[in-house]
Amino acid sequence: MLNGFLGKKIGMTQIYSGDGRLLPVTLIQAGPCSVMQVKTVENDGYIAVQLGFDDKKMKKTNKPEMGHATKSSLGPKRFIREVRPEAGADIRIGQSVTVEIFNDVKKVDVVGMTKGKGYAGVMKRWNFKGGLNTHGSTRHRPPGSISSNTDPGRVIRGKKMAGRLGGERVTIKNIDVVGIDKNRNLLFVRGAVPGHKGGYLILNKAR
């Protein structure tokens, strides 16, 4: 039906597999998602389905968001993204899509924003070893030399230095789908996914 879906990271836990192995899994609240817009080649130049996830309070919704939600007879949503539909899929505006679209899916690609950790030094950001910790040393956590002399006389682009760490869009590919809870719209995937608890995720069927 759809090649992508929206969800929210709940947290991590452990479950036993059928052969008795203890597996680390991440719980993802996958849907229900509402179809807010269906884009076609005639009107928009490409084919896509706009999904909305997680209801938004009316007092926190501005007029453009409210007008867009009213067109689809739905309430405003906190997380709205476009996904590609499968060929021949019959999708209508206002339709609700649940986690059941992952019934026959074995692997997914998870897209999320990593945890933002602010401005970090080279040891935390790039795992530099650091200087000596002996008596008399005054160089414990510095980056060291960052450039050469007259030639080239500048810092080379891409040099590993201190700076902003985290808060980046990251895709983890080919994560195993361990289980589905249809009653609570939960998706169990093996291992960790990017982001903090409560962070929004995009779930794509692995190619």
C-alpha cells in the first residue's frame, strides 16, 4: 500500500525470540496515520501521499496548518511527511492507515534525528586520544595542530575540529522487524534507532 510510514520512538526493552535468544528491541508507536493529501502527476508533477501523525492541540495550531487540515476533514497533526505509494494503491484523503501494513515486512529503514549534544570538543566529537595526563603537562584535551605553514597557509576543508555534535538526520538501514502489536499500534524492531524517547521517525520498507 505505502512504502513509508510515520512513528514515534517509545524506548528500548528486551524480548525472547522463538528459539530462546534474548533480543534488544526498540518499541515504535507506528500510526495510526491519516492521509492528509494525495499528490498526482497532473496537479503536482509527482506521485506521493502526505501522512499526518499525532494529533496537535488547537491552541498550538496556526491558521495555515488549520486550513490545510480542514481540507481533508481531519484535525491538525504534529508530524507531517510525504511517502511514496506502491503501484496501483487505492488511497483516499481522510483514510486511516495502521501498523498492519508491516504484516509481511521483514526489514525496515528507520530515519530519525540523533540526540543533539551541543558544542563538543574533539575528544568527544571525534574520539581523539588527547594529551598526556602527567604532572607538568598543560595539554590534556586540545585538538593539536590544525594546519601547516606557508603552504597551503590555510585549514584544509573537512578538518576534524570542535563543533556542533548530534542533531543530524540519520538513516539506519535493514533493521529486522521482530514483532507487531496491532491492538496498540506498536512495531518491535531489533536494535537501536536514532533519536530520543518521544522522537518522531520515518519508517521505510527496506529495498
